[in-house]
Amino acid sequence: MKTQIKKLKAQALKLNKTTRSNVITIGALVIAYLICMSMIRGGNMSNLLQNLLVAMCYYSIMAVSLNLTVGILGQLSLGHAGFMCIGAFTGAFFSKIMVDTMDNVILRFTLAILLGAAMAGLFGVIIGVVVLRLRGDYLAIVTLAFGEIIKNVLNVLYIGFDSRGIHFSMKDTASLNLDEGGMVVIKGAQGISGTPRNATFTIGVILLIITYLIIVNLVNSRSGRAIMAIRDNHIAAESIGINITKYKILAFSISAALAGVAGVLYSHNIATVQSTKFGYNTSILVLVFVVLGGMGNLRGSIIAAIVLTVLPEYLRFMRDYRMLIYAIVLIVMMIFNWAPACINWRKNHSFKDVFWNIINKFKKVKEEA
């Protein structure tokens, strides 16, 4: 009886710690949002940083969603940009053809987000059924191929809309045979242009918080524990009756759907959406966010995405040395996150202790001066 009570107390303490951590993360996002909005209204934020605010949001959503596959499920995926591409084109296509029909901007943008997430999630299920029996390098290669296929198919796809419906072609716009007054929506390599720019920093932060809550609730649920059991020991999880395929597809499809949400946010933030923007480099960039922030660490993924979105832009003045500093920062952060000595140091020194030590040192320096 005493043992059971101790176990219940330990579980309660763990839940309280998790809840406290989640509240701190969401509170930090809200505070950061309020600070940014006050700076914008006061004219204290540069145009460069203002232009990066929405980018920080959709890259953070991408990093958190990929962390579900890479960090929590333990499967290396290099095709995450493909799901973002599907979401971006689906959302942009819907908004483009409905812009004159649906006057309610909030409703139209919400439906675009839902459609983008649903389409990306559907492809996540399809790809998941096919490839998630693979592991390691084989899974990485196949998902990388999927991302490249999506990019290249959309690069030669032409879609038009007229009174007879939607027309498809993989040749040129003339082969669509549109009626007079018809509209070409997707123009091959030119992509989609003229998408309503409905994405704002406020919407981006709301979507980021929703994404974070979805993943956190999944991780702390029964399904989340099964997913982490698969990550820790694939054979042991299967031996106790966990449906490996089911939970892999669940994690992969949710991750893909959230990447689709990031794609819709991206497509409604710029004037033109082109498939070439969603290539191999984008997938690797998002993977860097996950690895740098810590695999399985959602808060770290958000911080890494924000820092690595802002840092390259502010290092442009250094020209040839910009990428060198960028690489050094990556190496230092990788060592800090994964070196055994650094891990032991972080266990023995909390952020609070380090903060007060720095404050005390400054006080001593002032007193000696």
C-alpha cells in the first residue's frame, strides 16, 4: 500500500513538473509576442525584424512538428519540406479561387489552414503506410525522395479554373483549354502568384501555441507513451503488444499535417509560392533546428528555429564570414547539448543557479570598483 502511494505521489510530481514546464513555455511565447507588438507600435523594431516575425512562427511550427517524428518517434525523416509544400499549395490554391467568392477573411484563411493540414496529413498517411516499415538510413533516403518528387511534380503542374471546373495539365497553360474568363492558378515553375497575404504575426503565434499543445498532449497521452516505447526499443515494444505500424503512422501523419499548417502560413505571407523553395535544403534546415534544440525538446526546437532564422539575416554585413560564424555557433551548441561533460554540468547547475551566480559576480565587481 505504501509503495503504491509513493508511486502515485511520484506520478503527481512528474505531472506537475510537466504542466509547469508547459505553462512556462506558453507564457514565454505570449510575453515575447506582447514585447514584439509593443515595439512595433512604438516604432522601435526594424523593418528587417518585422519581416522575419511570421517566418519565425512557421519555421518554429516546422521544427516542433518534425521533432515528433525525429525526436519522439525516433525516425529520421528528410522529406518534411514536401509536406510543407503540399500545405502551401493547397492553402494558396483554395484562397486564390475563393478570394472573390468568400468575403470573410478569417473564415477563408481558417478553411485554407484546415485544407492544407488535411491534405498534408493524407499524404503523411499514404507515405507512412509505404515507408515506415523502413528504419534508419533507408527511411531517410525514401522520405528525401518523396520530398524531391513532390517538388518536381508541382514544378511542371498547371492547374486552371473556369465555369466548367478545374483543369490539369503537365505541358503548358494553353493545353488547359480554359473558357474565356478562366483563371490559371498554378503556373508550373512560376507557382502560384497573387495569394492573399492574410498571414500575420498574431496568427502565427496562435498557430505555434496550438501546435505545441497538440504535440505536448500527444506525448503525455497513452499513445505518446507507446510512441516513445517504440523509439526506445522497437523489439520490446512489439513484444508487449504495441501496434508498431499504427503508432508510427499516427505520429507521421500528425507531424505531416502540422507541417502543412506551416506551409499555409508561409504561402499567405509572400506574394508568390514556388515549389523550388521546398527542396532538400529546407528539410535539412528544419532538421538542424531539431538537432540543435535537442531531439525530443519542443521548447529547444522553438528557440533554435527563432535564433537560426534571425541570426543569418543579422550577419549579412559580415559577408564572407557570415556562414563561418553561423557554422561555429552550430558546432558550439551541438557540443553544449550532447557532450557528456556539458550534460553533467547542466544536471548540476540549473539556469536559476547560473543566473544568480552571474548577478553575484557583477555585484562583487561593482563593490571592488
